[in-house]
Amino acid sequence: MARRPVPLRRPTYIQRLRAPEASRGNALHAGAWWLWALGLATAASRTTNPLLLGLIVGVAGYVVTARRTDAPWARSYAAFLKLGLFVLALRLVFSVVLGSPIPGTHVLFTLPEIPLPSWAQGIRLGGRTTAEQLVFAFYEGAKLATLLICVGAANALANPARLLKSLPAALYEAGVAVVVAMTFAPNMVADVLRLRTARRLRGRPTGGVKAVLQIGLPVLEGALERSVAVAASMDARGYGRTADVPPAVRHTTNVLTLGGLLGMCAGTYGLLAAEGARYGLPVLLVGLALALAGLRLGGRRSVRTRYRPDRWGVRAWLVAGSGAAVAALMIYAVTLDPEGLKPGVVPLVAPGLPLWPAAAVLIGLLPAFVAPVPPKEAS
């Protein structure tokens, strides 16, 4: 008796949403990672609450740990984390040495004050240090450190080469310079580690001024050779060719692009500043529309083609949308609970954790579940 064929089960909706193993065909668009990181950075700029800032850092760190690869540029998150801690410590040192306009009654210690001339009125060196001014400096330094860490998360997750590939044709020349600048330092660090490992295997010292000088020359030589090789390959592929466009189109492109970029700068400043939240978003949207129109016209000058361009799929929308949702909800929370997002220091009170802004920050964890899993972590 013949056996009936077993019907294949269709994957359920949850299984279809489960993050697949990353490959060249389903790689997440690099721009989605940057939009997600900028959304977290925008949310961090709206608050000085150390609990919310720590939550944003935790969200960014978890996503980076879950979705970064072993590429050299993916190791930059630790460097940005250390840079953020350094900026925080430096802000506290400046507050102690240069003083602060924040009044306070809880004096911690007093440094010898250096008298300054009359033209330096408002600045002091030394003097008393209060708990209120240190807490205020800690809040401000933590916000700046969080912004740097969010940028570091974008650098660790977004492939610079694929980001260059996705840039509009009008920005290709500038994008090459930016990508080379972003990838030179990680590659140089990789060369340093490789040379130090080779010296260690040969029994040679890896520390000291002499070792640094002996390692530095091969590293710079290798970087120069890579730059020459890249320039030769670009020349062989006909890089730099431009199409002839009418002068009116060139002038219109310049006006639209410049006006759009200025509008985006003004709108971004309005969103980041506490007083410009009303006009920031409309100006940003108008500037973005003008810049896109200028880039669209400017793309006519470029005749380059793209091989297998990255697609902006559903997962890219989810990643970018999660960052935008965090930013929008945090901006809205400022109008509802300004004291919770920006705790005061006079009088000195312990900051509380606003519940629904904290829940809004947790939306930023969505990329850790929908973005493609790197091969090393795929099950």
C-alpha cells in the first residue's frame, strides 16, 4: 500500500518574522543602522536623567553585541565607549577646576583660587566645589557621552563600503572621502595588532618607543600601498566620468542642495535645542525635501552603475522606525514631564525613572530581534 506524501508545513507568521542568517543577499541596509542610532542620539539629547541615559547606552550596547560582525570597523564600539567615559571624566574635571554657575550649599572641598584679571570676569580657577555643581556636570557629561556611544554603535553595525554603495550619485565623491576616513583607522589598528603578534611570536618586544617606531613604519607603508591600489582600481574602472548637463540644471542643483542642507542643519539644531522644538521639525522636513530634490538633479552628472544594490526591505523599515519612534516619543515626553527627563540639582534630589519614557527607549531593542543574525551567532 502506497504511503501518502506528507504535506509540507508552511512557515508560521512568527517563523517568517524570525531573523534569518545574514548573507550578501539579505544584508540590512547600512542607512537603517544610522537612522536607528541617530534616533537614539536624538532621544539622548532631550534628557539629562542619568537613568534614561544609562538605559539608552544599554539598549545600544545590547544591539551591538547581538548584531555586529568580526569586521575591523565593527570593533569601534569599545573605542567610542572609552571615549564617552573620558569625556564624562573631563567634564567633571573642568567643573572642579573652572567652576560652575550652579549655586550650591553642599561644599565638598575647596581648592586654592587663582586671581584672574578683570577682563576674565565670570571665569575662575579653583575655589569651592559643591555637590550640586558636580551632579550638574555629571548630567551634562553623561548626555554627551551617550551621544558619542550612539554614533559608535552606528559605526560598529553599518558597513562603510555598503553605505558608500547606497549613497546618492551626487554625493559619491564626498562619500568616498568619508568612507576612506572611516575605514583607515580600523584597518590601521588591525595592522598594528597583526605586526605586534608577529613580533611577539619572534620573541621581540612589543612595547617601548623603539618598538613603536619599528611597527609604525610598516603600518604607514601598508596604508599607503592600499591607498595607491584603491586609486589605481578606481582609475581602471573609469571613476570620475561625468555627464554633460545644462548650466541651468547645475545652478538649480547647487541652490537646492545648499538650501536643503542649511535647512536640515537649522531643523536639527531646533530639535536638539530645548527652545526650538516647535519650528525644528517643519524646517527639517522642508530642508530634507529640498536636499533630496537637489540630489536627484545632481545624480544626472554621474554615469556610474551599481552592482547588486542593497534593498530597503521590511526589516530596514523596522530598524529605522524603531529609532524614529524612540526619538519622537522622547521629544513628546519633554512636553509632558520635563522634570522627570531633566531632573533638577537645586535642591539636590535623587533622579527618578519615568516609566513610559523608559518603555519608549526599550523600543530601540527591536533591531536585536529583526535584523539578520551574523553567521557566527546564527543557530
